[in-house]
Amino acid sequence: MRVKAGSLEQLKSDGRLVAKAGNHPVCVFWSGESGGDGDGDGRAYALDDRCPHMGFPLHRGTVEEGLLTCHWHHARFDLATGGTLDPFADDVRAFPVEVEGDDVYVVVDGPDGQVEHLRRRLAEGLEQGLSLVMAKAVMGLLDAGVAAADIVRVGAEFGTANRQQGWGSGLTVLTAMANLLPWLDPEDRPLALVHGLAFVARDTRNRPPRFPLTPLGHADLPVERLTSWYRRFVETRSGEAAERVLVTALEGGAPVAGMMFAAVTDHVFLDGGHTLDFTNKAFELVEHLGAGAAEMVLPTLVDQTASASRSEEGGRWRYPHDLAALVQRTNERLAGLAFGKGVDDSEVSALGWRLLDAEPADIAEAICDAIAAGATPEQLGRALALAAALRITRFHTQNDFGDWDVVHHGFTTANGLHQALARDPSPLLVRGVVHGALKVYLDRFLNVPAARPPRVDTLPDLADLQACWDEQGEVDRAGAIAYGWVRNGGDPARLVAALGRALLAEDAEFHWFQTVEAAVRQSSAWPPGSEEGALILAGAARFLAAHTPTRRELPHVVRIAARLRRGEELFAET
């Protein structure tokens, strides 16, 4: 399509012409610097008239020596190509100009290579920590039909390559947001991806890159030997040796979940539960990314696993009760038990409540009794996650505020264990149920007194939750609304979407993403409208209400990106 912009005489006189191709604003500039390929007096250049940074009209800018400077944030652009000298701004689109007599035309055709440009901009946004650049790239890629998993892959490739310590909070949040996407309203999904990518950018900022180790080149090592080696090297904190074993197993196509989770549960509650949660999240990320992702993702876990603190080395697990010794005795009992085909949900729920209030020896006995009654590993994990979730639902606001994180760690670790047991019900992994149940026991004082059970007899209005996020201290009210919605016939999916939107509307911290995602996963493991699902979601609502509001900076950045895509004039008075 050719668009007449005006006369050549006017262009030389005014230095610029403004035109529109449909609703698309363009500007033709006259530069006296011909660069050797003009007519000696100057040359005409056409650019999109909207600054790619924040949408300011570029015809209000200044041209000097072939450079156009936007007057709003002083981003500079090459007139000939539209390339920016300031990466925060992005390149501006350039158009061919044709002069026929005294008439100046701009040739406006569909852009080529848009998807690759947006992928490159997303990578640059990650490298430089530019949230606006990431937001615009994510929205552009989604609008171009790129799958969310492909956007997650860009973040995963960056995060695994650019953090020497390997897996951390960034990749955990990115995976949690990928898990949460199907439950979110469509308009909230770009924001979820941007949150995850922004966490990856922060987690890698100013960190040295990671240099992966190579396999041993011994393709016929039996998996039993590789597993033994891996567990031994983690035991002795020999991270590099353990990584080499793992990449050798991956190259040979050996199943690695068993060896990795066995090493995680060889010791008690590694790194306050983060190690188990991270390991599960890494396997979930591999599922999102598909073929070839395991070799990229899983080795990043090894250093953290080998160096993680071990709870049995601390006094809390030794005195006044020797919980570490109880773990060892229970592990020996577990080795002699066979799992059944499953029990009723009511029995799973009853086990969860029993774990919540029992003494240590009774907790171990309850787990063994459940196995003897026919409980599956998945059901044990689900009962544990219910008990851990109830610590949040029953958390009294008279506790120290920092203790929200104490109960959070028990819950998110239990969720990770439950997901892992559902995926790969290894008998060695069941040891983690004992660890998690004793962690729930250690957190019992945070439910003394227990918060009052949420009770609402009529269907509440979900819109009332917004006041709970906007004003501090509305913890119990938020829990009551969430509980009442589920138990009085409201669609749990609508509540989950509302909690997801509330999370994304804040400058959320690492633990918030873990807690909300875990609550969504755990509530969905129970029948819709169930008491268990309602209590779990009530706990998530209480946790969010305890931590909000924040400054809400990142969501504002994403709103700016959305307005720019709609062509709104951010600089204009509203």
C-alpha cells in the first residue's frame, strides 16, 4: 500500500510530514545528511510515528546528523533503519519512501520477521532486566499465535544458562505461572508470564553464567549403579561429581526421577523444604517444554541439592523430641510395607486432620496405618498437603508476621511432594511424607490459638475480595469469602481466577507465587465444592490478604504495554 504524505517542497521546508496509512501513523523526515546515497541536498526517511518505547509522537522529536531523538525519554533512532541506540526503547519500524515529481509516498506493507524480532526483544529484556520490553514482547508473541510454552522456553533457556548456582526462585516462579495459566482468565495470562520472566531476570542479574558438565561417555552403566553414585555424591556434598553422574544418565536415556528424589529424601527436609519443591518444579518445567528439556533443566538442580542444609543437623529436629531418630525408625518400617489400591477420600481427609494434631510417634503410626489400610503414595501426599494447608487456614494473626513463611514452607513442600508422588510413586519418595508430617507437627504452635474456622451461610460476592487486597488486615474476611463461595455452590474455578488475578495485581514475592499455585493444585485434587478444597482456598485468600497491598509497579508496567498495543496516547491528558 502506498500513502501520499505530502509534497516534496513542503517536506524540505518543514523537515517532516505526518500521514496515516489507515489508522497507522507514519512520519517522513528530511535529513540534510545524505550518507552518500542521496541527492546531495538530503534524503527522505519514513518511520512509524509512535515511539516504540512509550508511544510519544516522533514527529515532535529532533533530527540531527541522521539521528532522530524522541523528546519524551530521549531515545535515539537511526533514520535509515529505525534501529535504536537505546535498547530500552526498541527499534522503530522504517518504511520505504518514493518521490514522484513533487509528491512524496510512503510504502506500507505487512511487517516481516515480527516473531523473531519479538523473541530477540524478549531475550534482550531478560538480559537487561527491562520489564516493559518483556511485557511488550510477550503480548506481541501471544497476539502472533506463539504458544505460551514457547515463551516459557525462552525464559527457561535464559535462566538455566545464566545462573552459576543453577535452579533458583526465578525458574520456580516461571514454572508456577506456567502451571497456573489454564486457571487464569485469558486477559491475565500475559501478566502471569511477565511476572515469571521478570523473576528469572532478577534471579540472574549480575550472576556469573553456568557452564554445564559433560557426560562420562560410558553409555552402558546400569541405572542402579548411577543411582548409587548419585546418592553417594550428594551425601558427601560432591556437587560436580553428582552432576556428571546425572548428565551421564540423561545421555543414556536412563530414568532419573527415582535417583534425584531419593537423594532429596535421604536427608530430612533439605533447605527448609525448598530442595524438594525445586526438584518437583524442574520436572514440571520439563513437562511444559517437552523433548530435550531434561538435559537443559535437571542438571541445574544438583549444586543446590548437594549443598542444601539438612534439618537433622539442627537442634529443632533433635530436641525435645529426637525427630530425626523417629524418621529413621519409620523409614525402616516403610521398607517392609506394601501399598494398596487406594482408600476413600474421607479416609484421606481424616488422615490429614490426624496429622494436624497428633504427637510425633502417633504421626508415624498414622502414616504406617494408612499404608496398611491400602492408601496409595498419592493419597499420602494429598493428606499431608491438606494438613499443611490447614496450618495456613488456621494461622492466627496474633502470630509474628514472619511466621507466615514458616507455615508456607510446610505447605509448598507438601504440594511438591504430592505432585511428585502422583507422577512417580517411588517408595523412597514416600519417606518425604514422614518428613513433611513432622514439619507440620513442629509448626503446631502457630495454630495456638487457631484462627476461627471460616463460616458463611450464604453465597458471598467475589467482588468483595478486592477490599481485602486494598486494605491491610482483612485476613479473616478474605478467608470467609473464599470459603463461603465454594461451600455455597459458587464455581471454584471463578474463585481460583480471582485469587490468581489478586496475586498478579501485586508486586508479589517469591513465596506468594508458591503458595497460591500450591493452593490451586491442591484444591483441584479434591471434589468441586468439597470442604477440603474450600479450606485450602480459604487459606490462600488469607495469605494474600495478609501481604497486600503493595506498590503494584510491575502490573502497571504491563498495563502500559497493553495500552500501547491498543494505540492509546499515554502522553495525552485523560
